[in-house]
Amino acid sequence: MPGTVLLVAASPVGKGRLVDAAAVLPVLAAVAPAVLAGADTANVVELADPVEPQAVLTRLRAAAGTVGPLTVFVTGQLLLDRRQRLPHLALARTTPATARYTGFPWHWLREELRLRAAGTTTLFLDLHADAESWEHLRGTPLDSGRNCAVYGRIAPPPHRRTVADPSYMKAVATLLRSGHRPPVGQLHQQALSRITGERPGIVLAAGPPAVSDPHAAVSAAVRAGRHADADGLAARWEQAAARAHGAASEEALHWTEVRADLAMFAGDAARSCRTWLAVASTRLAAGQAPDAPAVEAAVDRAHHQWGEIRDPVRARELGPLLAEVRGRVPGRRVGALDHVRRQLRQLQTQN
């Protein structure tokens, strides 16, 4: 089965740059795609100094939707947004003041990878933090999701007026250029041993989760095309979580979100949209803020799925519900509510 490799090298242009992230790409590009992926063959997608968060999301979403092994190499720097103090991968136009709107929220990566089968996703990270995010991450670990094996490091801020070198990722790439990919944990340790002349910072080394995770059975059913079985399994876990913790608990809402994604995989955009709207409404009713990441993510996904509905009748039915929730949760996309209203007007002119 072919693998997929996503190479992301991102850092701000100008004096805010802490690391020369793009310097690692020529070294990674010299590695055979199959070795990068740990598979017989592989497709490689490269993002060099991306500008738009949505562009990164689109490429990540496409990579996450593949069924073979996925390896993501991310080199760059982290900033906290000033409103919620959440880690963002800084992109070309990102500044500390604009991180919320011009950076790539790290929780988007976690959300996109969360339904992948256990043992199929590996992240290699070489990240540098500014002073504020460094202090934050020393007490709050970077969350990349439960289904990923994560290796790498988060380096502290470099000396003033110094642009750091992505030495960990260069070491990984240099080791892989031999044509041999050792077990990922061993590769990680070998790379660390080559950067002993600098502070590694926060070392990331989390292996793949155990195959007893209930998500594995759901993912296996999706890969086999048994979408109804996958939804049935998720529904049973959703009901069990609701009985044990309450219908508005994170445990139950997680499985509701899984079912929304399963509807998308099954090609039922209307059901996916309706389920995401239910998640958003439940979170808002429970007192979560309109700009909370989980609320924004639910509404953004509902909006995206609404745009995928091909039946005008069902789209007209869900449009007013989306507009009502979108009015309360404007999200990060400028003009999102206006977009819904325009589309609704067009739908209403159709027979």
C-alpha cells in the first residue's frame, strides 16, 4: 500500500523568524519518497513557507484522508495567539499580534488526524518556540492527538538576533539519505545524538497507541467500506459515554464528532452537517465560548459540509440552522456568515 508524506517548513518572513525552517527541505528532498514514508512507494507533498492557514489545512486534510501510512515532517516555530493562548504554527505573515488569524492552529492538526487508524501516522517535529510559548509549553504539553506516534523536539528561543538551524530535522533527513529507515524510535534517538552541541529543549517521543483502542475498529470498518458498521460502533460508544458521563460530556461529544466525520466519509454531507451543528449547539448550551476551539471547529466543519450538499432541498433545510449558529460563532474566516446568507438566497431561487 503506498504511503503519503507531507513536508511542512514554515516560519515568518522578517525579524520575527526564529528558525530557518525551509533550509531542511533540500535535505529531505534528497531522500527517496519510499524511505521518507517507510513504504514501498509514496506520494510526497511539500509546503515551503506557506502563507495561508487554509492552504495548509487543505493539504493536511487530503493527506489525512489517505488509507496508507502517513508521515508528516513539520519544521517551524510556535506562537501563542493572544486571545486564547493556544499554540499556532507561525506562517510567512504571522506575527505575535496576528497569530490567531495568520498562523496555523495546532489543534487543527490534531482534529484532522484523529480518525486515522492507530499505528498509521507518524509525526516528526522540529519546532522552535518564542519566549512566551516556551514558558507555556513547559507546563502544557503540545497535543498532537491520540492516534499519532510523535517524535522530535521543541527548542527554546535562540539567542537574540539569531536565526536557529533546524538541526534535529536535518539529522533525521541525513540519516534517511542512507536509503534505510530504521524503526522510528531508533531514528529519533540517532537524530538526537547528532545535536548534542545544543540544547534539545522539550524532547517528544510518544510511540503509536495500542490496537485495543476502539477507534481502531471504527477505522478498520471505514477502510473496508462498511460505513454503516462504523457508524453503529461509534453510536454504541457514544451511548455508553452519555450514560456514564452525560450527553454534553467531552467523552460523549467526542463520539458524536466521530459520527459526524463518519457521515462525511460515507458521502452523506447533510447528515455530517446536521451532526456538527448539534455538537456546536450542545457546546454553546453548556456554556462554552463562541471562540472556543472545539466550538469553532464544529461550526467550520458544519459550514464546509453544508457546501458539499448536492440536494437543494436538504441544503435549504439546513441553511437557516447554519446561519443561526454561524451568527453566534463567526469563526476565523472573514465573511463566513455573509457566505451562508448568499448561498441561501441562491438556493431559494431554485425550484
